Amino acid sequence: MSGLVLRPLNDADRSWLTEFMTERWGVPLAAGGGRLHRLDALPGIVAMDGERIAGVVTYLVEGERCEIISIDAAPEGEGIGTALLEAACEAARAAGCLHVELITTNDNLRALRFYQRRGFVLSALRPGAVDEARALLKPQIPAVGDHGIPLRDELVLTLSLS
């Protein structure tokens, strides 16, 4: 982490970002909350370790709310994700947001642990939302997720910035 540099994404990053997101997500798209997001077109922050891309967080500010759309750290478990999450929360504060939200899926136990340990609380359950997103927005979403758990529902987590 000592050589890690965080900076906002810029237009020059878009070409490698498309490739990075495609490698991590299969396609540079994320579905959540009934919407489809183009990950390589969103505002965000990149973590660089020298010349190596160590991670990226993308987000969307809408009024007093910031939604984290994606967060990827490579490798995981070295504090990169935490640094990116904190930087996104700072960007949200600077934009006047009162809270940060994010969506994960019912199978993503690792994400639930990660976010709750960093102060996020479960604020909504959207039963069947992943099934709907698979049918209407992103057919690449698998039917079965981590640990063999059927992938069906969205879980919303929220962090108050006040």
C-alpha cells in the first residue's frame, strides 16, 4: 500500500478501463436498481501501484445520494478496496451527498462482510430484482452465484455521511 496512488478517472483512462472492466465483469456493464450502467463511462477513482492498475471504484452522484456502482481491487485483501471506498465516500462528501448507497446480490457474502465492517448497514431487500435484471437488462448475469447460491435478489447497503 505504500506506493499506492489514488486519482480521479479521466478521459484518457477510458480505453484501458473498458478492458479492465470487461476482464473483471465479463462485459463493462453493471445492472442494479432496475438500471444498466456502462462502467467505463462513469466517474470514478483509480488506484495505481506504480504503473500497475491496482483497482477502480465507479460511482454516480444524484442529488444528496451517491451510489457506488462498482469496486474492484486486484489483488484483494491488501487494503486497496478500503482505500477506494474511502476515496469514493470523500468524493461524495465533496459533492454534497448525505449518504452513500450500493447494491450487492444475495450470494455475495464477501461483499456483505466487507461493507458492513466499514459502517454500511442493510437498508433494503429487493426480492427478484436480479432475475428481472437478467431478463430485461443484462442476460450475462448467471443464474447461480457464489457458493452455489441461486442469484435472485438485490441487497442495498447505506452509509450515512453525516
